Amino acid sequence: MNQANHQQIVNFIWSIANLLRDDFKRAKYPDVILPLTVLRRLDCALERTKPDVLNKYEQYKRRLDDMDGILKQTSKYSFYNTSPYDFKKLLDDPKNIGKNLRLYINAYSPNMREIIDKFKFNTQIDALEEANLTYQVIGQFGTIDLHPDKVSNLAMGYVFEELIRKFNEASNENPGEHFTPREIIRLMVNLLFAPDLDILKKQRIIKTIYDPACGSGGMLTEAKEWILESVNESAQIEMFGQEVNPETFAIAKSDLLIKGENADNIKYGSTLSHDQLFGEKYDYMLSNPPYGKEWKKDQKEIEKEAEAGDQGRFGAGLPRISDGQLLFLQTMLAKMKQKNGGSRIAIVMNGSPLFTGDAGSGESEIRRWIIKEDWLETIIALPNQLFYNTGIHTYIWIITNRKKDHHKGKVKLINAVGLYEKMRKSLGNKRNVISDEQIKKITELTLDGEKSKIVKVFPNEFFGYRKITIERPKTDGKGKIIPDVDLRDYENVPLGEDINEYFTREVLPHVPDAWISKDKKYCDHKDKKIGKVGYEISFTRYFYIYKPLRPLDEISGEIKKLENEIAGMLTDL
């Protein structure tokens, strides 16, 4: 299904939401429309085998206590429904449609009912009944064909994501909160798999993919489809993920059941405080964790796990409580395979994880750990205005514990901020898009070892520094010379450079009475040397292009010209 077709489906479902206008607040529209979209898709999927399922159910319901296996086999899905009702037959009894809709939902197999329950749809049925809208809404949904043969899982993912974006935008919430633009996912997938094409082409290959903040499952589905369609249609790709939002979790899990995937691999709950896949290892991981979202709600469990050091996920350090992006990254790092070829990770984050945090802070210590382990392969700076809910610049980090030889000991930075095309019509904050050609170019830049104006390669040590404390003297009341707190200053000395040589060259010529503090509180907690070690990555500094100031004569000439023009205008008055 192409984009135009799935947009038609979105527009049709969006038009159904208009029926709710006078009786529901805008913020409540998705609570009705999203679960009904899922239910209609399930209804379409089961339509062809429903008569056989009902026959089997009647045949065995008094003879077998557990018919789950037989009914799943008959439905040809890993779920079923034993109600005589479907979206069309519900319309045959308008007076009892609310009651019958509940009976229909309750007749789903336990595994699917557990998913549907996440929508808390019973409350919305009450509201639909009270507004006398149940018949109209069900009738409209019954006219749209969402069978998997007509609408693929990938296309259905587009539909759900676009609906969520439109609902959030209409209610002035964060549009795009739950998902990533598809061209960004395609870029991440290309970056993740491009170096491994020879591996992925092998016959009977089995690989695992994981997303710790999987939303409606778009990244996982896109990654799997890319391998099957572009590399190896016989590959066995197993998807794993966890999602804290109950509605998007239900969308992701229900569509996996329709596809015949192992939906039990998608877990519900907070990945940060209750990792349902703790200790598991994966071949590939990709994610777009929430930006600038505080983790106070999970603080107790996270801090407890951090105390366990290397036995947990957060031994390297904890970021400030206002932003949990680096916690998701550490979760992914903890799931890297140490054997059988290692792992590759693609994660998109805002600029904060690159440079936030002074030497010795949690953020700096996490960067220090990643870079010293030689896991950081590439960072790509993306154009701004790519995402629906933010116009800020974002960055894709590529991390692996199996770098190619030419990448070892180095980090590649790609400044792709200029690689985009303008959209004809903006969607929320999204005004730019990365084209397929630009995705190809960025991917080639990551594989090619050559430097250019937008590609720089630095040794790992380049990003580290040692923060030394510079003291100046003052005399206390007893005539003793002590450090003057008001004059205390700090210098960041690049790693690999002798701090005393740096101090002699950069500091003493300006403040001859200064000295480097040797106080233990200003020493590094790991190597115990003078000065705390810090790591940061500054794209602005590395890719800065100096623009010389205009000559004063040129500026003064323009000012003189403007003055003459103004004088002439005043004369005319």
C-alpha cells in the first residue's frame, strides 16, 4: 500500500472522529477511535475463518475445558473470537448494540482480551451509549476494510502513527510524542545494517532486534521489513521491545499477533524501573527515547540498580533527573552480546547527551565509559525541524562492540544538518524531510573512511579533558596565605597533554601568582590524578566555519549611504 492509500484510510477514520464532536472533548477522541480501529482490524482479519471457529466452538464447548489450541488453529491466527457478532452483525440489533459490543469484545481469546483491556474501552462504550452514537460509529467502521491482505502491518503502522499525530495536534498535546518520522527510521535502519550485509545474506540466518521504548512498534517493523525486502527474504528476524504507554503497547502487540509474530516478546511497563527483558542480549537495537523527560517516577528503582554497579544497567553513572535519554542508552548497552558477533545500536537523541554535565557528572561518566570502551562508532547531526513535536537538532549515535578495524580507536562525526528537503506542507514542527538519496549519501559517508567538509574523524582521547582547579592567593586575618574562593577558576586540559605544561603556557603568563590545586576533592575519582576527567562532544566547535568580519570601510560606507537617504527623505517632508 502506498502513502496515498494509507492517507485515505487515515482521512476516513479521522472523519469518523467528527461524529464525536458535540459529545466528547477533543482529548477523548483517541480513547474511542484508536481501540475501535484495532477492533475493526481484528474483525477483518478473522472474517474468513469466523464461521469455522464458531462451528468448532459449538462442537467442543461442552466436551473440552480448554479449546484455546483448537480455536487458534481454526482461526489461522494466534487469537480468535467466539461471538456470533462482528461489526456488521452488531448493526442488526440497534437497541442492544452497546451490550452486544461488550459481549463481542469479551468473546476474544484471553491473549487478545488482555491487550484490548489496556485501552479501558468499557468506559468509552458507556459514553457512546449515553450520546446515542454507538450505532453510527460502529456502522462507519464497518465500511472500511483493514484486512492484513489489504493493509500491511507496515502500512497499518503509518495509519496509527498519523492518527496519533493528528489527535495530539488537535488537542494541543505533543504531536508525534509516540513515534519517529519514517525517513528517520529508514536512515537508522540503513546505518544499523549497512556494514552487515554479508552477514545478513547468509542462509537460515536468525537475528534479534530490540527497542526499549518501542511505542507502536514502528521501528521494529521497519527494521524487519528492510532486511526481508532488501537483503534476505529467508532471514528469521525476531522482534523484542517494551512500552510504557498502554494504548501504544496495545497497538504494537495486537498487530504482532495479526502478523503471526511472537507478541509475548513485546512487554508492558517502564523499561527504566521494571525491565521485563533484563539480562537478555540482542544482535541489533534501535530506539528514539523521549527527550528531556524526567525519571523521578522511576527514581527509587533506578538508584537501587545503580548501586549494584556492573551487576545492573546503570553502573557507569546516572544523568540528571530531568532527562532519562542516557538511561535508555545504558539499557541497550547492557543488552549487547559479548559473544557470537557482538551487537550494533542506533539511537536518536537530542543534543543534551553530547555535552550536558561537567567533568565527574553522571552524563560525563557515561560518555567516558562508552568512549573508553571504544563502542562509539559514529554520530550524525541531523537537520532541524524533522520531528513532529520538536524543531530542535537531533543526533543519531551508532554504537557497537565489534567495530571494523579501520574504526577502532576512533569516532566519526557527520554533520548532515544541510542534507534535507523542504516539505510542501508542514506537519506540526516538521517542515523538513530527508530524501531517499540523502539517506543513501549519509549511509555511504558512514561506511567510507574519507574525511570531508561534513565528515571528521577523531581519536577517542580527543573528546576527553582533565578539569584542573586554579587557585589564587589571599591573606587571612592571621597573615596566612590561603586560596581566594572568589578568584578560583578552572581550566579544561585536553587528555594527553601534561597539565603542568598547559598551566605554564596558558595560565601563568596571565596570573603569575596562581597554582594548581592538589586537593583530593578536585582529583579524579577513578585514576586519582589531579583534575577530574570529563568527556564531551561539541559539533558546533568541530564544524565551526570562521566568517571574517566585513571591512570597516565597507560598513561605514553603507551607513553613510543610509544617512544620505534618510536626509533626502526628511528634505522631501
